[in-house]
Amino acid sequence: MAITGRKRRDSRLIDAIEAIAPVEYSGTVWRVVRQGRSPIQCSSSGGRWGDETFDVLYASQAREGALSEMRFHLTLGQPVAPSRVRYNLFEIDLALERALRLLDLAALQSLGLDTPRYGQLSYQEKHAEYPRSQDIGEAAHFLDYDGLIVPSARYDCLNVVAFCDRLPAGAITTRTDHGDIDWT
């Protein structure tokens, strides 16, 4: 009888993450969302740090970081962003009590991430880059961290990834809607 479900966790990764003391984080972060969607709505669609087994919210500590991330995902190698879909830029307040802070590529590399390829592969090649970062995110979630503070793959800043099922009510609130983004 075959056993299905999540692949076996890397015990060395678990040990390495357990050795990193969690930090508190409280600040204003930036997020770009499709018009009509709540900027504090989480998703389990998968991504660099989420493997689809838990809901996450991706944000950036820098305005241009959030814009750069969305611009990359919208263009997917196209020279211009699609014009019919509209997006808004938001500032949101976010509080984490037990964040895993990995401030630079050396910290990511110490957890087994292939850092020369970090953010360098095309969207179609994400399967060659995302598995280890998703392992890191899943292991941190398993160890009851409530989010990650990690380098952005698209801009020189830090991103904040919240694990939504680990957050108390009120940990994510909308601060400011900066309106429609003009991608031109």
C-alpha cells in the first residue's frame, strides 16, 4: 500500500532552522494585489516560500520590492505587463511574534539553497529553484514560526512572508491603499 502526502522532511534542515532563534517583527510592508482582492487575503497557491500546504501572504519591506515582484510575475518574460488586469499598491501593517529571519544569501545557502540561481531563473524554470525554498518555508511552518524575513529575489530589500494560520486576529491590517498602478 502506497503512502501519499507530504514528502519526508529533511532532519538536517529541521535541526538548522531550530538553531535559529525566532524574532519579533512589526512594521509596515508593501503589497500589490489585483483590484477587488483584499490586500490581507492569504493564499495557498504555492510560490517561492509556500508549498501549497498552508496559506501565506507575501509582502515586501520596500515599495519598489513589491512592484518588482509583481512586475516579474505579470510579464513572465513578456516585454510589457498585461494592460487589462488592474492592480493596486497597498501598505499593510504586519506583526509577527516568531519569524525566521534569513537576512542574506549566505543565510539561505547555509540551509541548502542554491543561491547562484536565486531569482535568476525564468518563471518557467521555477521548478529548478523553488523546491528548497519551499522546504525551508514548510519546515519553518512545521516548527511553529509564523513567518519569514528573507531577501527579495527581484529587488535589493527584504520580503516578509506571513504564515496566516499562525497569526492571531489583527496581526495583518490595511494601512493605505495607494490606488491603481500604472505599469507604463
